[in-house]
Amino acid sequence: MALVHYLTIILGSLMIYRGTFKLVPINLTETEGYDQVHKDFERFAKVFPLSVDPTLYCCLIGWVELVAGSVLVFGRQPYRALSALDILLVMLIALYTVAMTGETLALTCGVIFCAACALGIFFFRDALDEDARKNSGSVKSKST
């Protein structure tokens, strides 16, 4: 099922982008960029159930997104399912904080979309197993 494979690559690339954006000080415009992300995380840290420093919270979420996205794009199949669960957990935490701060619907839709993709990857991981077995079988037959 190639659709799950493509979904894995797209979600992984998106998570790499989002994680890098939270970790690297890049300001695209005045309304989008590193500074705005840190202002958002200051609000998110206030409603997060645990008492946490906003900068540490942003860096932790950024690293989890970066590593989980990298594993989705470049990792082996068993690790991709675990990475999808990591992304699902991060998106559920994001959904909670966005709902508690009363953000706009556009931000909520992005979080729900990423969570649904991660859930789909986790539930259809058997299709990724079949693709991996099919590709490894074709590589073996070509080498002999």
C-alpha cells in the first residue's frame, strides 16, 4: 500500500520542518518565526499541567518532532510505528494546550490533521511491512 508509505514520508518531512523551526532561530517575517513560536510556547506553558519553563518546553517538543520525523522518513519499519506514536502523543498534548488557550480553528485543524496522519500510519503499519518485504525480496532477486 503505497499510500501509507507516502503519508509516512510527508508527515515525517512536516515534523522535521516543524522541529527545526522550533530549534533554529529563523525569523521569516514579523508574524512568523522563532520569536513568535517562543511567545506561543510562553502561553502554552501556562496551561500545560506540569510546571515547565517555556524555552525548555519548546526545545523538548522541537527535538521530539525532529527525531520522530527523521525516523519516519529514514528509519526502518518497526521504528516508524513507534515514531508515529510519539508524534500522536505530541499532537494530543498540542491539542490540549491549543484548546485550553482558546486558539483559532486554523491552528486546531493542523494539529488534528497531524494526529490523524500519525494514527493512520500506526494502524496501517502492516502495509508498510508488506512494502518493506516486497522491496527486500526484489533487491535479493536482483542481486542473485
